[in-house]
Amino acid sequence: MTKGLGAREILERLIAFPTVSSRSNLDLVAFVEDHLAAHGVASRRVPDATGEKASLIARIGPAVEGGVVLSGHSDVVPVTGQDWTSDPFRLTERDGRLHGRGACDMKGFCAGALALVPEMLAADLARPIYIALSHDEEIGCVGAPAMIEALLASEPRPEAVIVGEPSEMRVVTGHKSSWGFRAEVRGFDVHSSLLHTGVSAVMSAARLIAWMTETTRANAAAAGASPFDPPFTTLHVGMVSGGTASNIAARDCWFSGELRILPEESLPGWQARVRAEAARIEAEMRAIRPETWFRLTTRMEMPGFLPAPDGPAERLARRLTGDNGAHVVSYQTEAGHFDARGLPTVICGPGSIAQAHQPDEFITVAQFEAGTAFLRRLIRDLAA
């Protein structure tokens, strides 16, 4: 029975579900469904193709346009290899901090929203509040697009979306887009004394890596005024592997990389630039050995977020928080997907991103309570 649970008790329950992206989140989804049903609130699952993951949508209030979506995600990053001083999947309070995987990112926000369902119902809302809980945000916002489409297909159009990622309750109105890719290179192996007759996959891969490095340097040198840190688009390679011996031109090599792109710049345009450079390198490889190749495949793709200023979501969040500052973030969120579907969106939630994904992840009690207070003000704002 979940009807009498407060925000901290719900946070404890949510953290206890180890919803890392390699595992199903359905136990957590079932808990949320039961909590909502205990208060007479219907919800709808949006399953993924495997049936092992699902997003969840619920409406509290009348079926009219102009509502507000509270957007959160159910998944968390792994704890493998991290040095925790307490069980990461058990809520632990120490020195005014609530520790646990996901406490900050972003089960704290979700717990606050779920705990206030009774107050939402009692307020006799004139416009609805939607709870939208996605799956697999941490591996590229995988669940968000289908969840958003299901919401738009089944409910009156909302006026605003609040993505409750940890922003220390500041109103965030921008983040970069990103593209993660894997490169696979097939060379032609020969003894290194006959290097001119073969094609080294490692050295061919290194040419694109070097181009990415130089392009990032050029972007930095040309950077203008920007609120982003860094104020330019970055191209990065994080993993690389290839070759069999130091005296053999490598037959195979792979590497994985990512671009983090200013939202005013074109994500497809940057993808085309990287692919064009890979194609140029491949053409030179094939001039030596026609059976060689250079392939790029997308691992993840996340749209940037840069809404029109002074939109309904921004005005609402500023009114509720009193924050009139200009804030952008370097991390990606589901805000870009909502914005791409024409839904006015803002990022505003409790906790600091500096604590997300860290060992002993935490949200301060003060921030947790600030998030709940913010949601109470939203309820009053939408009340009849």
C-alpha cells in the first residue's frame, strides 16, 4: 500500500530499485502505477520494443489544454567500480545529505512529484499536471520520443514542460546537442617493412582522430561570446583499440567518440562534416587496397535545447522560483525532444549536477525540500 507515503519515503522506495540501463525498470514502473492507482489516478505505460522497459504517463486534473508536464526519468547510471561508503541502493542520510544512486539524478524530483499527487487532487486543478516518467535517458534519451508522442496522441496539448534535472532550482534554458558514434576501420595487414603495400587501420583511424583534435582547436580559437562552457563545439574520442603487433600494419581498428554541439549550430551539419572526412580518408585507403573501408555508426543522438526566449514554460518557472538569471548547462536532457515537438520547455529541478553519477551521490535535504516547495507553488498556480 503506497497511499500514505511522503516524499522521503517515496524517494527511499525509488532508490531501492536498481534501475541501471542494463536492467528492466518495470518493478519501479509498477510501484508508481500502484501509488497513482491508490489515489484513483490512471496511468499509461509506453513499452519499448523488448517489453523489458517502459515509460509512464499520468494526468492529474481535467482533460483540457494548457497543462504542465513534470518530466523525469527512471533510470540511473551504474555503480560498478565506484567506491561508495554506503549501499547505493538504500537511502542513507548523513550531515543533511540524502545519499543513494539516483537521489540527485533524478529520483529526488520524481519522488516530490509523486508525493504531492494527493495535494494535486485536493486542489481542484483548473489545468492538469502530467507526470511523465521515461526509461533509458542515461544512454541517449531512448525512451523520451515515444513517450512524448504517446502523450500528444492521447492528451490535450500541454502549455509547458518542466524537466526536473538537477539545476539547483535555477531556470535553465539551453544545452548543447550531442552525437555519439563508433568508427570501424578495415585496413590491409602487411609486415611493417612493406608498409607502402598495405593500409594500417590504426594509422587511418588516427587521421580522423587528429582531424577531430584540430577541428576542436580551431573551434576554440574562433569561439565568440557564449554562455556555454566551453563556448564552442567539441569533438572527442574516448576509446580506441586496434592492431595485433607493433611490426604489423593493423588490419582492424575501432574507436568511439562524441560531438557536443552548440545548439545554434547544426547537428546534421556536423555529422556530415565528420562523415565527409572519413570518406576522404577511406578513398585514399582504397587507392592502395580496394578492399579496405572506414565506417561510422551512430551510438546515440540527442537534440540541442535552445527555446525561444520568454516562452510559457520559462515564464512559469521564473514566476515560481523568482530566478531571473540566464542559465545554460553542458549536460544533455530530454528537454530537446520536448522542444523539438513544439512544447515550451524549461529545465528546473533540485540538486546539483556535480553530484550526479558520482560515488556517494546525494541530494541535500534543503534542495529536496526546495523541489517539493516549488511543486506546491505550481499546484497553487494551476488551481481553480
